Amino acid sequence: MTRLMLLDSASLYFRAFFGVPDTMRAPDGTVVNALRGMVDFVATLAAQYEPTAIVACWDDDWRPQWRVDLIDTYKTQRLDESGAEADTTGGLLGPQVPLIAEAMRLLGIPVVGTAGAEADDIIGALAAQADGPVEVVSGDRDLFQVVDDARDVRMLYIARGVSKHDVVDAAWLRARYAVEPGQYVDFSVMRGDTSDGLPGVKGIGEKTAATLLAEFEDLDGIIAAAHDDTSSIKPRVRASLLEATDYIAAAREVVTVRSDVVPAASYEREPLTDEQVAAFRAFGETWGLGGAVDRVLESLSTR
């Protein structure tokens, strides 16, 4: 049985960039803090969970046009004046991203992305296809929707750091948000998410959203109740829901991860060959990865 680990790559390498000092440099002076941090993250996670398969899920399209067509404010706060993705790293992260992808491939970790899809969608598809336990590694709350106790799919939530991650299952979500994993999309749609440019439903925060879902199960039931003057929904909330009907329909599609973006495939890892080990060691020397090289090779040698 495959034990699959799905890496939300951008979530990890952004955390690595901002968590490791940019004084970390290769012999030629290139800043490699995100690269070094990403390799260390893989070493830590692989050693702790011993996955038999690891996939680096990639943002081939971090802001797909089909999502923008549905919600035109989607991720607009992350754009610069030219309409391109704003660079908050002073130009230091971009050159490292291809190196991170190369490092993953040299370690036998496939880098999987596809046109018109975010890493979240790749994760949703691969989690849905999995035939064994799955650990999703991300700091993105939207991915709480893939948690599924029945299928042993859980999330390693790295908001507090990789070494201090939370293991998210249905009980964790109930304790934190008072919702079930299958309700998380509807919860997020009502609450909104400023980091993704989703305004939410006016006047509905986390507590109200959770209360509505507890009573009516999902947004379909909530909207039906909003149309029923005899339901328990308060007038202000009812008015907000009815005014937001179009937004709700579009946002549910935007927030829901796709499960059809990549074909089924086996990502079971094979032991690294001597040639692969030598190639990664040479890569590590070129880019000044130091002790991270031994740590990641040792962690991956357990499987």
C-alpha cells in the first residue's frame, strides 16, 4: 500500500524563503535560502512520516483564468501594477524556484503540475486517486477540504512552521471551526478569504457560518432556508445570503479543488541509485547546501 505525501511546493518554498536568512548563499554568491530550506523540509517530513511516495505539486498556473472569470477579484491583491504576480522577495526567490524543482527531481521526487491548474488542484486530484494513506503538506486552509478520515487523508498544516505543524483530521476541524471536512468549502465561501480576494457573504463570519452549517448542513440547505420566511435564519443574515446568491455559486466553484486535472499514476519511490546520489551530492556542492544533503539522503533512504 502506498503512503503518499503531497507537497504544496509554493507554500513550502515561500515559508523556507522567509524562514531562512538570505545570507545563505552558494559558492558563487547566489542566494539559496529557499532551496536549502526546502531540502531540509523534505528531510524532516520524510524522516518523520516515511512516505513511500512523495510528489512536489506545482503551481503551473497560480491564478487560473477560469477562476478569475468566475470571481474577478481572485488573488488581485497579489498582483503588481503591471498585472503580474507581485514579487515580495526583492527578486531573490524567483531564481531559486527552478533549482528547487531540479533538486526534487534529482531526489526522485516528481514535480507535477498542469496548465490551468494550481498546486491545490493537483493535490485534490492525487488525493482523490490515492489507494492508501495521504499526508498533504501545506499552509493553505483551502486544502482542509481534502481531509477525509474514511480514506486516511489528512493535512500537515504548516502555519506555525514545518517542525511545529498541526495534523489536521476531522476532529481537528471540528475543534477549530465546528465544521466537518465536507463542509469546509461552504464555510470558506461564506466567511471569505482576503488572502485570495474572496469577500465572503456580508455580515457572516466564522461563527455564523458554522452555526448555519450545523443547522442546514450545506449551502444548498442554507439558501433554501433563506428563501423560507418561516426558517430560523435571522432577517439580516437572510438578506445577506439572498443578495450574495450569484457570488456564492461562483465562489463555491472557485474554492473547490479540481479532481480531474491529472491522470492517475503511480508515484511509488524506488531507492536512489548510486548515480542519483552522486548527482545530488554534486548539485548540493554547487549550490552550497551543506549538511542538508546528508540529511535528505538519509531520510529518503528509509524507503
